[in-house]
Amino acid sequence: MVFLIEYDRARGRVVKLSGFEDSAREQAEDARLALELRLNYLGVEREVVLLEASTEEALRHTHRRYFEDVAGLTRTPGIDSNQNGP
């Protein structure tokens, strides 16, 4: 799948997330361009990206920075932060 993400860096949040089947890649690219042109025209600074992943869950795992806050990003998966070590 191809995912179109509109991300507000200042607020640290996804504004829009759209998924496209692989066969609709050209449509996804057209949507990305249209969104970037509209945001530019309006003077809105946002990050607009197209990313590929097998599922939205995989996308959320591989591109965590778009979906988690700083605290979530600094946590190591599978390790309890309350442990004091060996």
C-alpha cells in the first residue's frame, strides 16, 4: 500500500492519513502534489509524504515519528522503563 501523510511538525501530529492500493500509485502521487500545491497556496507549512508499507500497522511501526510523541519514541519496545537494570 501507499500512504499519503500530511504532518504538522509544529504540533507533532498527523493531520491527514490516506491509503492507496499499490495499483493506485499514480493517484496517490497526484493527491500528494495537489495537497502540497494547496498548502503552499494557503501559506501552510506542513510535511507531505508518500510512504509504502504492507499495512497501516506496519507503517506505524516503521515510521513511528509520525504517530508517537517524544516520550513514546524514546522508549525501547519490550523494555519496562521502571526496571532498574541487572
